[in-house]
Amino acid sequence: MRTRVWLAAIRDVFQRMGAGGVVALLLLVAALGAGLVIAPGLAADNRELAAQLEQLEARPAAPAGAAAAAPRYDPADPAAALWDQLPAADRFAPFVDALQAQAARRGVVIDRTEYRFQPVLGNRALRTQLILPAHGDYVRIRAWLEDTLHDFPSASLQELALHRVSEGSAQLDARVVIAFYTRSAK
């Protein structure tokens, strides 16, 4: 008997709330449940991060004149931090070799490579555009570009134009423009 009274009371409350109210109540209950499940893991992560921070703060300072491992950051010159992370200019030739090797490994044929050089960051860095007419199917071209951009963070895809060799063909002619950024040689 008591169960029927409770069920009737609950049904009455839900009817007064309407469908929107019931959904809102269910979302609140779900959020509360998620908070109870997630919070202990976050607390453990926070304790671990706090312990790591204490270890870092307890390290002795680097001796004077020692090279800093982290890139410098000067609020007056925010480009300096970017410049510090760029590869040296002598890394350009190995980049081109790796780019062509990855293309061959993925089954992409590169006809030729055109280069355009442009100083950037006030002549502290050099952007080299590589214009590559390439041939292959979509999957191979995409895999080649993914490999290249993953392996070389200072490279960026600036242009990609795809054209089918013939109607219904899986083979594509591509015009790929990749920029590779390096520090300027001093």
C-alpha cells in the first residue's frame, strides 16, 4: 500500500514538471553521478602534479652561463620563443630527403620540386616553400602528407589541389605546397 502511495506521488511530481523538467532532472542526476566518479581521479592527478611541481621547485638553479633547456620567452619579443624551437638551417636538406623518401615509401610519385625562399620573423627565420607536382591515389597522398607533417612539426601544408587523371580513375594529379621553417644561418 505504501509503495502505491509513493509511486503515485512520484508520478504526480513528474506530471507537474513536464517532459523538459524530467529531462533537466535526469541531466542533473547524471552530472552529479559523473562528478562523483570523475572527482577522485582528478584529485589524484592534482596530487601527482603538485608533487612534480615541488620536485621541480626543489631543483637547484642552473649555474651561471649554462644553456637553458627550455626555450626563452621574452614578452617584448614573443617571436623569440618560436625562433628557438625551429630547426637549424642545415636541417633543410635532410627534410627534403625524408620528404621524398616518405613519398616513395607511400607510393607517391613526385615529378620535380620547386623552391621559394622567404625570410620571416625579421630575417631570423627562413620559410622555404616546396612546390611538388605529385601523382598517386588519394589514400597514398594523404598518408604521405600525414607522415610528413607528423614527423616535421616545423613544416606546414599550405596548398593542396587534387585533380583526377581521368573520369572514374582513382589516380590523382596533385599540386602540393609545403612550407618548411628553419632558423636563418647567422
